[in-house]
Amino acid sequence: MPAVQIIRFSATPEEMRLLLEAHEAEFTKTKAVESQAREALEDGLTAQQAMDLIRAVCEWGKYAGIAGRVRARNSPETILLRIREALSLVDAGLVGEAVFRIAKLKGLGPSFASKALRFLRPDKAVVLDSVISEGLGFARDLPGYNAFLMECVRIGELMNVPDQPNPAPSNRVWRPCDVEMAIYAKLRGL
């Protein structure tokens, strides 16, 4: 009897590079939102910058209306507090917990919370939305997020060899979010 395998995702290194490029072509504001988040963090992250970042992330995720609900249901200070708490959790190595801290904002679920954290810490966080969850079977809860993050870190480590450069011009290594974007692109057929 042959061995039984369940393979949820497979791609060659070359395909991963092409998939990341396809994702960037579909989501053209990715680098701009990354820059916005980086600049806000460098400036010390004000309440206005936190609200602007939530808006930019929701627009990037193609559901701008979510930002309006979040802003209507949470004070600017609460939005800033949740993001700062999440950043502290990331610094402590608790990335999944950080997603769910942001998700405590009224009107913002784990999917868009993971998107926000992905832009705030692209070297540490990934997006876990319905495409990934339904396509690969990762639950949209803390264990599911952590399991998917670990897979993206593992794949990134495999990709970070001298003959596998990342096509993204701003960095030379595969970050977990780069892996996630390539996976998303494959699942969506981009």
C-alpha cells in the first residue's frame, strides 16, 4: 500500500517568486501601506496615525467600510491602546496573541486585525483571512493563526538561501508575510 499524504500547498521557489509578484500586482498599495505603518511607528504612533492606519489597511483589504465601523465604535485612544498593546506582545514573541488584542476593537475581527499587524510588523506577522483559512484549513483562532505563522516562517527559512532571492525590491529575505502573500496568490489564482 502506498504512503498516505495530505498536501495542502505546494510551489517551487520560482513559482513562489512569481506568486509574490502577482500578489503585489493585484494589491498595488502594499508597499505604500507598509511605508505608512513604518513611518507612524518611527514617529511614535499617535492616535490619528493609528486610525489612519486602520483605514489604509481596510482599504488595502478591499473592505473600506470596516474602518468606518471601527472608528465609529472605538475612540482614537482605544485604537491606539490596542495597537500599542499588540506591539508589546509581538516584542514578547506573542504574535498570535497580538492579533487577537487588536481584534478586541469593536467592529474589527481577526482577519483585519491580522492585516493590521502584518503591516505594523511585516517581519513577524502574517494575514489569516478566509482565503487562507478555507483554502488550507487553518482555523481563524489563536491556535490556527500560530500554526499558519509557523508554516510561513518555516517556508521563509527554506526560501532564504543564496540562490532564492526575494523579488520584493525593499528587502532581500523572505519574510513570513511574503510567504503568506505568495500562498494567497496561489489560492486565489492570481
